[in-house]
Amino acid sequence: MFEIRRFQQALTRLKSFNILPQHVAPYSHTIILWVILGYLIRVALIPLVPNSDSLTLMRVSFVLKERYQLIPTAYPEPVTYLFAFLYSVFDPFLSKGVFKDFFMNTAYTPDLLSVPFRLSEPGLFTYLFILKMPFLVFDLLLGLTLLHLLKDHKQSLLAFKLWMINPISIYVPYAVGQYDIIPVFFIMFSLYLLQNKRMELTMLSLGIAGAFKTFALLFVLPITLFSVKEIKGLKEKIAKSLLLIAISLFPIVLSKIAVYFTPLYYLPTNIASSQFDINGFFGNTLYLLGKPGSPPLIGLFTFGLDYSISFKTFALFYDVVYLFPLIYTLLLLALIYRKNISFDILWKSILVFLLLYYASSLFHQQWFLYAQPFLILLVIEDSRFLKAYAALIPLYFIYVLYWAPEAVAFIEAIGLPSVQFLNIFRSIFSGVCIFIVALIILPGNILEKIRGKQ
């Protein structure tokens, strides 16, 4: 009780630091109670759900901490530096025997057996807790950002509550163990800065998000178009656009400079032979998922194109139309040709793009987190979206069973074809995403007819 009381007192002081906006400051105790509720759930999940993604981040960060060498992976380097720094700070509390096989000529057949062996390492859960500590910070900061984005106190409080108990925002960081909560926060913080017309800081925040997750860079051009829309001269538009894009790229350039001065670490060749392995070598060639080349670039094309629905024509050569870049092009053209772009239109356009992406592409579990704050804003603005959003959540958790071999085996064991069974619900998920997009972009009078009103 004493610790909870101190925690309440500390959070109440947020008001004096202007962290809470004025319109919700009188409701600070309500916010505190919801923070406590949300954090009890999150902290309870941290040690209960170790995941291969968490082990991957631990492995790369641990090697950087111990050897001052970097394993090139599909993960952007800033997150590796962040976790290596945290492990260095908490080094006195860490077991020294964890992950000792990282520096040995160890082979697992199959490679997936490495996961249960490493989960049995003494002291691993201390590493796991330290790994997920930053998620708790950025999680709360994102909730506070939602409070600032909405100006009505009832809407702000409802958005904050929905965020603190949002199953996706809890599941992705604390069960899947992915760090996407960090770039998602910086994306939403960039929108807050944009709302307050602080353009350079907006692009810097977006650049930081892009340094942690390349996917965030997709929002640079839409936000740049929004920022220069009111500038009349073409030269002035181009100059301002180039400046804003340069600012957004600055964090990435800075991280690449750090990488240039960091020696690379190569894993033994007998581990590199597995297609499940993240990094390997043969001579000076790096491998990702069994393919030689630069892991970040391979990841970019794999996730952006190979995961997208595509249409092949009947040409004599391999002529393919990828849906992912097609959707992105339509987003940019819609913003270019629109005379005026309001802040609401901008974030709804980003949400439309995200929903169409989820509907038409294979997406990993953590990527659905990007849409969550936008969906919350949408539901707060118009309650007619609530039913469709509520339907997306259970459909999402059925979709992620793709990554749970035990669940797939169970479906097979009860006599159902697992792939077809999961794909049915995945198709329904895509249908709901497209339906929400239709509700956003169709004129109001058409929507009234859809709802049965004249």
C-alpha cells in the first residue's frame, strides 16, 4: 500500500510539469487509477510470456554489450544500442552464464530447439524484464499523447482508458516481446507536434520512429505534403519539402554513422546454415533467412513486396503488380490532388492506408499495433466504428495463431484443416478492415442508407 501511495503521489505531480493537459488535469486521480490497472496487467505478463522475438533482441544486444560487436540483422541498429546500454547499466544484477553458447560453435538441429534450451538458462527472466522496461515508459507516454491530441476531457479520458486496456497494446510489447511501441509513440508524438504547427520537430520525431522501425518512414511523405500544402510558390514548396525530409532522415544517418564505427560480429557457419537463423557468414557475405545480401534491404523487399497480394499479367516476362506500393501511391495522389488537408483528414488517410495494408498483405503480429491509436481516435470521434473495431480484436487473435504451432496442431487434432480454418478468419478480418475504410471515405448520405436510414 505504501508503494502504491508513493506511486499515486508521483503521478499527481505530473500536473505541475504540464505533462497532463489542462482540460484533464482535474481528473488526474482517474488517470492514476487506470495507469495502475494497465500496469498491473503489463507487469504480470512480462515474466510469463518469453518469446523467440524477445530472445532475438536479447541475443543481439548481449553480443554488443559483451564484445562491442554488432550482429547485422533486419532490426534497425538503434534498438540494439538501446538494449545493450540497458544491459550495461544493470550489469551488476545480471547472471553471467546466460547465452554463453552465443560465443561457442554450437549447433541446434533443428535450429528452433535453441529456444527451449535458452529459456532454461538461469537468470534469463531478469534479462527479459530489463528488455521490456522501456516498453512501459513509451506505453505511458503514448497514452499521455492521446490525452493531448483530443481537446474534450471526456474524449481524452476515454481514449486513455481504451489505450490502457487495449488488448493489442498489451499483447504486442509484453507477450510478443517486440519493441514497436517505441516507434508508434514517436509517430503519435509527431502528430501532436504537427497539430501544434512545430513542423521541424514533427519530422525529427518521425525520423526517430523511422530509425527504430523502417515502416515509420512511409509516413514522411504524407506528413510533408500536409506541411507544405499552404505554401504557394513551387520553389518554396520543393525547398521546404526537401528540408523536412532531410530532418526526418537525420536520425537514420546518425545511426548509420554509429554502425560504421562498430565492428561486426559473425556467427559460426554451422549455425548460419539454418533458414531460421538471423545472421550468418561465408567469407564476407551476410545472410538473412538463407539469402545473401544486406539484411535490412532484404527485409524491406520481403515485407513490402513478397508479403503483399500481387497480380501477375500474362506477359512473356515476369510482369507483376504489387498491391502494397499501389495503395501507397493512391494515398499520396489523394493528398496531392486535394486542395485542403485538415489534420483529421491526414491521420484518417494514414489509418486508411494501414487498414488496406493489413487487408491485402501478410503482416506480422506486432505490425497491427501501428493502427491502434488511430483506431481509438476514430472510435472516440464516431461511435459507429465501435462494433467493427470490436470485431477486429478477436479476429486478430485468431490470425496470430499462424505463429503458434501448438494452436495449429490442436486445430488439426480436433479434425479441422488448420490452414483453411485460419484463412477463413483472416479473410473476415480483411473484410472488416475494408468495411471500416469504406465507412471513413464514403459520403455521409451513402452511410445513412447503409445503416437503413433515409
